[in-house]
Amino acid sequence: MTHDRSIGLERPPIVALSVARIALSVRVKLLAAFLGITCLLVGLALFGLFALHQANQRTEVMARDQERIAFFSDTYGTISNLNGHVLALFVPQNSLDLAQRGGFFGTPTASIFHVATELERNLAIGARKFGQPGMPDEKAIARLRSDLRALEPALLELRRLSGAGELAAAANYGIQVFEPLQAMQREAYTIAQGIEKEMRDLATTTTQAYLTSRQNIIAAAFVAIGVALLLGYSISTALLWPIERIHAALSKLSRGTFDTRITVPNRDELGELASHVNQTSEKLGALYEQVELQKAQLSDWNAALETRVAKQIEEIERTNRLKRFLPPQVAAMIVGATDEADVLRTRKADITVLFADLRGFTAFAAAANPDQVVAALNSFHGTCGPLVEACGGTLERFLGDGLMVLFGAPVPLDDAAQRAVDLAQKMQVDVRQAMSLFKAGSAEHGLGLGIGVATGAATLGRIGFEGRQDYSAIGPAPNLAARLCEIAKDGQVLVSSATAWQVQSDMVPAGPFDLKGIGASVGAFELANTPEPQGALPM
């Protein structure tokens, strides 16, 4: 016996052997590896998102600090402006200066009051943005607003003295305002410098945090890639190594070496597959001896199969031949019969025959071009064919501008006469509608339809020659139906007396007629409720 050592494949690494010996299915192993790699990627992504979130938070804080710096810088500038106007009180002024400045509103005290109002408005805006409870600037903004409100009486007094023209007194009073404004100015400047220092420290921290996060992410990415490669290598080796051994064993089996055996460490589907390969090799060795006997049996089966195929081909040809002149349901019934010849044998039977013929076709064909003539005939037969099949009739043949339909042959029908009359009524309606589109030469060259129906005896059977046969009916009933069709006018359905007694339709007596080949005084009935002809058409 040739064992697996003859295959000549190297043993896989210990890690791959360890994975192979795990008693789990291949699907579970692959799923576990996929989930492990997915978790590594998700963890790496979450770590990156966390670092990005921290960076965004620091950026938001820096943006907020810039707004704070801008606010306190504006506050510092406004207070400086206010101090400048207060210092202007100490500059000597005269009435000419007042006139040139536009009166009271051009005086330093007016400017002081205007700038103080602007400062109060700015501090109120800053309080809403940066001075809410819990914010770092809450107390500083509150102190500035409190100091400004404490100066409001002094500012109002300055305005009163200036309005009274007591500029010297206003200048002396301004000394009381200057020192508090200087303190407010220093506080605003100090706060702005402190926030700027905090922002610089935060920028330095952010830069360092970015570098640290980048290093951590790169390290985590390398770790994730290493673990993913290790998992991928272990799983792939644990799967591919036994597959290669099984492939080598199967190659030997394909060359007729049925004593090959393999062993794999896998405790999964691949291990089972290796066991099956060994069993298959053993059974093939036993079955190989029976091949010659099976060849003989196969030869016999092939011969039987050829006979069966030939029989089925003959069956298909017979079905196609029957469908040329039988309704599908009748053809299917005949094909299902054990003996087609028994169904289509020559015999006599009472049947109902319908003849239909286009009226005015001769004149139409003489006046119309060939394409119109063919189109009219195709429309006529295309209209009548589905109606014949729907009524269960057997389309015996197309007669150029007419047709012949059998009811009760080759398969007997209990209501053959009624089916024929129903078909005649439907044909008069549908054919008249279809033929209304075809006129040529003049209005008189339109197309109508005459129908004759007769019930009686007929000889049934296949007529023709080898390679082409049709199922046909000859005898009194077909002759009478043909003669009635010849004398039927456009829109008229003439029914023999034998047919009339078997149907329940409105009829009126017609005739007697002197029919060629039939004799004189032949009675018939005309089917009522047929569409009125649009005009007399030549026969």
C-alpha cells in the first residue's frame, strides 16, 4: 500500500498545524479569522476616531480662546479709548473748540458717555457668550461690568458739568474716573494675555498629542497588519496544505492508482474529505474489476436508448403532423392514444360540416394589387383559425378564399351541430370586422362572408400519398354544406334541416333550393341574428 508519504509534500508550520487541529468547521474558522481581522480594523478605526475627536476638541477650545482674546482685546481698546477721552478733559478748551466740534456732542464728556455706552453694550454681549455660569470668564466679565456700573454716576456727573459749561469742574471731576478706568484697562489686558498664554500652551499640547497619536496609530496599524497576516497565513496554510495533499491523491486516482491513501491533521471538513478520498480510492479499486462487465451492460443500454429516442422522435413527428389539421386538444388526445391508426381509421360517421367562403373576393382580387390580396387572405384565415380552435372544430383545409371545418371527426362530439352554428355566428361578426379594412376599385369591391352548415353521414379517413396526408371527409354532409355555402349571401348562414333540429338558435326557414348534385326542393334554415350586410356584393 502506498501511504501519504509518497505524495512528497512538506509539513506546514506548527501554527498552521495547531489551527488545523482545532475541532471546528472550516466555515467557523474562516468566520473567526474574519471577525478577528474585522475587530482589529474596527479597533484601529475607533482609536483613530478617538484621537481625531480629541484634536477637534482642542481645536474648538483654541477657536473659543481666539474669540475670548478678541473680546478682551476689544474691551481693552474701548477702555483705552475711554481713558483717552477722560485725559482730553485736562486739555484747555474754549468756545471756538466747542463750535468746531459741533456743540455739546463734540465735547470730551459727550464722547466719554458715548464710549461708555458702547463699552456697556460690548460687555453685555460678552457676558452672554463668555460670562455664563461655569465659564472661565464669568467672574472677570462680572467684575468689569460691576466696575463700569460703579462709574456710571461719575460719568453722568461729568455729562451734567459739561452741559452746564463748567469744563474746569468737569476736568477736576474726571480725575476720580481715570484711576478706576486704568484698573479696568489693566485687568482686560491681563486677562487677554492670560488667555493667549493658555492658547499657546494648548497649541503646544495639541502638537505633542498629534505626534503621540500618530505614533500610536502607526504602531497599532503595524500590530493589526501583523496579526492579520499571521491569522491569514495560519488559516490559509491550514486549509491549502490538506487541499494540496488531497489534490495530489486525486491526481493519482485519475491515473488509475487506486491504492493511494492520505492522512491530514485537520479535524474539520477537510479531514472528512481526506477520509472520503481514502474510502473512494478503496472502493474504486474494488469497482475497477467490474468495469468490463459494465461496458457490456452499457452497450446494451445504448442500444435501448437509441430505440427509445427513435420512438420519441417518431412521436414528435406524429404530433406535428396531426397539429397541421387538428385542434391542439384533439392532436394531444390522438398522440396519447395507443394506436393512431385506430383513431384516424377510415370509417363512416354522422358529423357536422361548415363551409365558409368570402363574398366579392373575385372582383376584389381583380381590382386590388397582389399585396392587398394576400393581406386580405391572411387576415381572413388569421381571424377564422383561432375561432375554429376555440370551438373545438377540425380545420380540414383552407380553400383559398374559403375553408372547411369538421365537427365530430376524428373525435366524436355530442354537440357538434351547436358548435358549428356558434362558430358560424362568431365568424360572421369577426370576419366582417376584419374585412372592412380591405376595399379596392370601388365601394362594391368590398369583402363579405357566406356560410353553409350541414349535418349527416360522411366517409372519414386519411387521403394523400406517402410523405403528405390529410384527414378529410367526403359524402352527403360535406356536399350539402358546400352547396349551401355557394348560395349563401353576404352575412347569411344557411343551415341544413338536420342541423337545425339539433341546435337551439333562432332560425327562419329558407328555400326550397335547387342545389347542383343534390336535387330540387332542398329545405334549409337561415340563422337569425347575423350582422346585416353593408351592401350587395357580387358572388
